[in-house]
Amino acid sequence: MDTIYVTGHRNPDTDSIVSAMAYAALRNALGDREYEAACLGHVSDETQIVLNRFGFQPPKLITGMYTQVKDLDYDKPSVLAASVTMGRAWEELGRHSSIQAIPIANDDGTLYGMLSRTDVADYNMNLVSAGRLEQVPLFNVLSVLEGKVLNDAGEQTDVISGNVTIALPQSRENLLFKETESVVLCGEQPDMIRRALEMNVNCLVLCQAELSEELRKLPTKTCVISTPYDAYRAVHLIFQSTPIGRLCSGQSLICFHQEDRVDDVREIMLKHRFSSYPVLDENEKVVGVLSRYHLLRPRRKRVVLVDHNEASQSVPGLEEAEILEIIDHHRLADIQTANPIYVRNEPVGSTNTIIAGMFQDKGLMPSEKMAGMMAAAIISDTVMFKSPTCTERDRRTAERMARIANVSLDELGKEIFSASLESKTVADLLMSDYKEFHIAGHDLAVSQITCVDSPKMLERKEEFLAHMLELTAQKGFSMMILMLTDVLLEGTQIIYLGDDEIIRQAFNITPKDNTLFLPHVMSRKKQVIPMLSALWG
């Protein structure tokens, strides 16, 4: 079963990452083992403290949900070596009637070439006119003829060359083989066998015949092979002993990798029109064959969104994925789905509060360590229950999770918010909890840093503004806001770039030098974004 990724938003905070881990754990406990937690960005210092505190590793980092070659049901025939006989390759093509070409690999598994049905057909047609073997390994010949070597000269032979001839009655002298460079096939024909041995032809194939003791003792350089096939069958089989490395196409090959996006693959296929393309893994080893019809019904990646429901905050390529569920506590935004899905959106302060309720609905108790992480996430997202988004349900849920984990909420809060921010760069600080919004034709970004010493952070205002200016120019924002949310002051210092009048009207405070203080403002989603949304209509 393909993985179902559970992921929070970009630049994830503690609530986002823990809610993904908690929901994946819930589904796994119910037997849905394909669910896997993932994150879309760097794990913040605060979140790492929580993970370390309860003994968890960060979730898998994913960078996109685009449909890739690895999501296609491409063909996976056996990957043959270049030394394999043409007969064995033809058998492989016969087992896969829909495949027009099979990959040929070097000894290390990397691509050597592609052998198509056309290559085999051309080879067979050329044999009709040529009728000659060129430096074919003895082992290949023995393999296709199911033969065995009968004399010492054969044991000293490694390769076989020559014009392939079926021995005819001696009375037809003009039809007898006359060259040493011959591969002679005959049956119970002692005279023909003696002639071949005395001429020292390169190879003598005895078809359903034995080599008499008298003839075995003749001095000769001829490699003698016996086969259970009759001459008619053997002469067809012996040409199938040629190594496929000599037949396959190895030049101007177009390959795709498992990580390649299907959109890019489709464009390349339209330009080149080959029937089949080799598929390689990250180590350049051959894993399969891709054709146009594989693009018709790609398997889309499947995802569950937690702690967000806005496309700009979600994983790149979300439009190509199949969204199965949304579990969130933010405003409903712009994500659209092709089919009806399960959505759970509740007005609480933390997504983990909702997921804890889902554990209860299923009659499950989270593990002690998971409960501890969920308590920490609720504390983080509600800013120690001081955020206006916090509800009594958040508080009760955090207390229950803390009892299960046998931890103190006060001590847990101090541990979370005591993370040192002074040593971090302004770029890291700005992106640690960063979200982009599109409101009534306005593109903006709002970053939030929760701290216990906002005046100290304000000393770096010019650094923040310089980096915000770069971001604004790069992304084309009409406004960017940095919230320095102070747990002790129970308010937020605002640093912004944009129209002063918009800030004044939105928050009813006159700003000064791109800053202002908003008492009792702790929440981006409930106290900042709604103000701008109301202003812009």
C-alpha cells in the first residue's frame, strides 16, 4: 500500500509537527499502517526541544507532492546483462507482450542499452543473408543448444566463429563445407564427422548423435558439441546465442529517473516519440521501462493536511495530490478537492486538542510519550493558555495529556519558551513560524516569534527590516509583518513593512518607525489576520 503522508504547514511550528505525528500514530494504532508523519521544513529549536524531551525523531522531510515517475505503474521486466543470449532476451520479451523494449545493464546495474523487438527482428533478417557467427562465447552456444563439450579441443575453446552449415551427403561435393572457418551441424554421419575433424573446422555440432570412440581419438582442433535437438532446430537456435550487448541500442538513449516529475516526462516524450524509456533510481541503476500509456492513469500521492487548509501554506504540488482529510483550527481558505473528503475544523487553540478528541472518539489513549508531546504542542500554540484562541477545552485537554505523561505543564512551558533566540540569524528567526496569505487581492506574509524578552529582540529591528525588505521584493508582497509575541508582557511587538495608514486603521494605533506594541495580542490567526481581512473587505 502506498504511503499516506500526514503533514502540517510550511515552516512548521510545534503544533503542526506534533499534530502530524499524533494523527499518524492514531491511524497506525487502528491498523492503518500506511499513514506516515511528514514535515515541510526545518524543525525549530522549540520543536526540537519537545522532540528530545520525549524521545522522538523529527518526521520525514518532504519537499513536494508532485506526481513523479515512481508513482507510475511502469513495467518492471527482468534487467538482463549484455552477455545474455538473444534467445533468453526474446523469452523475456515474450513474457511481457505489452513491452516493446527491455533494458540491458552493466555488471553494476547501470544502463548499458535498450533491446527492442525491432532490434531482434533486424538481427534475424540479417542472419538469413549472412548465416555466420562472429566471436560468440562458447557458453552462450552451449546454453541455447543445451549442449555439452565432447573433446579436449572443445575444453580449450572460448569463442566460436564461422559460417553455419548443415552437412549434406558426400555425393554432393559442391554442397560440402570447404572452409576451416565453419560451424558444421550433422547427425549420425560418420563420413561428415570425419571430414569436419580432419579439416579442423572451428566447431562441429552433433545433432542427436554420438561421437564414436574411433573418431574421438582423431587429432583435431575442432570443438565438438552434442545437442539433443535435430539439425533443423539447432541451426535456428545457434543464432540465438549472440550476446544481446551486440544488438541493443546504446547511443542517444533518453532515460528518466524515479524522482522526475510526470509533467516534465510528458513533454520529453512528445518531442522524441520512442516506444520505451529506461527508468533509473537515484544510484543510476535500471529499475524498469516507461511507455506513453503509463502516463494515462498515474497514481497520485495521498495526503492528510493538519493545522492548515490554505494552498500557499501547504506542500508544493498539492494540486497534483489526492487530499484525503483536513484537520485544522484555522479559518477555511482556498483548498479544493476533486471528491468529498473528511474535514474536521474546530474553533480551539491547537490542532492537537482536536486530535486528542479523535483518540477519545476511537476509544484509544495516546502513549505516555505521545501525550507529553501533545501537551507541549497545546502549550506552545496557546502561548501557555494566554492566547485569545485558547479555550477551556484546550486547557482541559493539555491537563489530561500532562497527567498521562506524568509531567508538569508549568515546567514544560518554561522548558519550551526558554529556548535561546539570541544566537539565531534573523533569517532563521523570520522563517521559524512564517506564513503567507492572499487576502482580497493583497499578498502578504506574517512571521511570529514567541519569546520572553521582546525588548531584547527589538534591538535587532534594523536587521529584521533589511531581510524583510529582501523577501518583500523577491515575493512581491504588499506587506510583511513580524510579530514578537512576549509571553511575560502578554502582548506583541510588531515590526512591519508596508503602508503606515493600513497598520493604523487595522489596529487603531499610530505606528512609529515601522513598529508598534499591541497589548493582549497573542494570536496571528485570531487577532492579526482578521483585522487586515476586515479592513480589505
